[in-house]
Amino acid sequence: MSKCFEMAKECYAALGVDVEAAIARLDEIPVSLHCWQGDDVAGFENSGSLDGGLAVTGNYPGRARNAEELRGDIAEMLKLVPGKKRLNLHAIYAETNGKVERNELEPCHFANWLAFAKEQNIGLDFNPTCFAHPLATNGTLTSADAGVRKFWIEHAIACRKIAAYFGKELDNTCVTNIWIPDGSKDTPYDRLAPRKRLMESLDAILAEKIDPKYNLDAVESKLFGIGAESCTYGSNEFYMGYAVSRGILLCLDAGHFHPTEVISDKISSALLYLDDILLHVSRGVRWDSDHVVCWDGELQAIASEIVRHGFEKRVHIGLDYFDASINRLAAWSIGARNMYKALLFALLEPAKLLADAENSGDLSSRLMLMEELKSLPFGAVWKEYCDRNGVPCGMAVMDKIKDYEKAVLSKR
Ligand code: RNT
Ligand code: ZN
């Protein structure tokens, strides 16, 4: 243990904060790392370009081109991130060895991923992929075409079964998140009919009860997407109502709201009505751009909301960003490390002092405290956490990434 850490512990103790207890609590908070940062959301179907309003910009060399490479990169990335981790997969990461339609996917198509999760001792999460497909060009679960809707309903059902299989095999609950790109480029005349179809499609998908021990279902709202500027059928109101009435999870993506609207403010409201929620921690820059998560005010506010109210079992934290303009391992690990950093920072808040100041109406002290916290020796605690987890800290992370780039990525 370093001198710096010992001194940091004393600083926090002076404010009534037990650093060891904070670290122990952080050890129990899983973050689901998204597989799709490694290959620009390409997947292995070779179905052509990404669509559904999603856009990955940048052409930094070294993108994982197949499952082997992607797993190799993930294994490397996991060595750079401290804390309890999960891996979030999308259906397009199936290994089918020949064409298998998405509505016919089965657990066997994810056997290598399951083996990988076991090897890494991490849980899995899952997502139906309702975009980047010829049948997704004109709506999926909201489509007016019953055949198209049926296809996507079947796909989502298949995904829930795969997820439940993961959950059972790993003895670790899988969260399956449904996001669809459906919406309208220009002002629709009828916003109700597609939403009614979406509600019915979701009911059909969820009709079969699955043991919540193995799988939990989530639905992800959005404000708008490229090509769906005027209306997105799966809006926040739609899914909030749906999740509350069906008792499933609501997924809040940080990039899916008006630019000044923040998901940190929604957590305490949503959890008054829902048992659990899912987060897609992302960073929108002017739009839902999915930039690498930075340790900014909103990330801290998200983490603090979770920690202050002891919501860590009810808020499932997932990451959702994709940047192809820098080394993908750097993007991945910088964003992921920031999530854990923000959680640790939240765990080191002097809860009692803050609550006392607020409850006694001493808002000056509350503000002073909140601001002073920012210059406490947090870095020493973070470094200690990285050391204890056997992962590098500071620019040593970059050294590892550069080594891997030289040895592996540059050969692609
Ligand atoms: C899209 C949603 C969705 C996707 C991933 C790949 O706007 O955020 O969660 O980013 O499923
Ligand atoms: Zn998302």
C-alpha cells in the first residue's frame, strides 16, 4: 500500500468516509461492457452497412474482423479495467457457420461466447439486433406488414431464449434489451397505430414467462435517429408506460434525450415505479453520437444517484458507445474505467455530512462540500483500486494498448 493511499485514507476518514468499505462495495457493482466497441457494431453476418440511424465514424486501423479477433481484443481490454465485469452481446455476434436467419438463432450459435464468459468468469447480457437487415428498412416491431413484424417478434423470442440459456449456464442473470430504430423521417399523420403495433409485438415477445433468475427484459427508448428525425415510436413515454405496466426494465440511454435532459435525474423517478432499470451509459455530443464515456458531470451524477440510494442491485449498468477514430481498445477501456472511477468517487462521498447539511437547510455547506470533494486525493484511491485488481493505472494503460497494437492490431 502506497504512502499516498494511506494519506488519502486519512483525508477521507476526516470526513467520516471509510475508504476500505467503499472499495469493498465497488467490488460488488458489475458494469456490462459492450462487445460492439471492438468492431464498430459490424457483427459477423456480413450483412453490409450499419443502419437504423446508427453511425460509427472513424477508420482507425485494427478493427476486429471475426469472433476470434474480437474475443482476443475483449480479453485484452478486460485486463485494463478493474472491477466486476459483464459482457454485453448483440445477436449479430452469432457464429453460425453459414447463413442462419435471425429468427432462427439458437444458443448453440453462441457456444464460443458462453465458453469465453465461463473462462473469464463474467456474466453475459444480450440484445436482439433489429437493425442492419433487409427486413429492417421500413420498421421492425411497428411495421404495418404483419410478416415483417412476425420476423422480428420471432427474433426477439429467440434472443430471450438464448439469454435465458446464458443465465442458467452461467448462474448469472442475463438482461435482454430490446431497442428498435422504428420511426419516421417526416411528420407522420398517425403516430398511434405504429405504437399500438409496437405494444402488441412486445406483448407477443414477452408472452412466454422466463424465470427472472435467468433473464430480465428491458426496453430502450429514444428521442430521434438519423432517418427518424420527426418521430421515434419507441419514445420514453411509450416505454416508461410499457415497462411499468408489464413489470419489466426500462433502459435509459444517456444519448437518447434532448441535449439538456439528463438520465441521472430520471433514475430516482423511474425506480419509484419499477423494480429495476438498465442504463446505457454513453456520451452524446450535440446528438446521439455515442462518444466514448468521459468522466464528466453527468457520468458522476449517474454514479452518485446509484450509490447514494443503494440502487446498485436495481440499476443494471451497461455501456454503449462506439468510436472508430482512435484505438478501439483505448476507447473501450477509457470509457469503462471512467464508469468505475465515477462509481468509486460516488462511494467516497461523505454521505452523512452531505445529508446533514441538506436536511438542516445549510445549503452553503452542501455546496462547499460538494466542490471541495473534487480536490480530495481521489487519484491515490483509484490507483490503489487498480493495483489491487492487477490492472495498470495512468498512462501505463496506454503502454499496454500500444504494445498490443504493435503485436496484434497492426498485423490486421
Ligand atoms: C441505439 C441504441 C442501441 C444501440 C446498441 C448497439 O441508438 O443506443 O442501444 O446503440 O444496441
Ligand atoms: Zn443504447
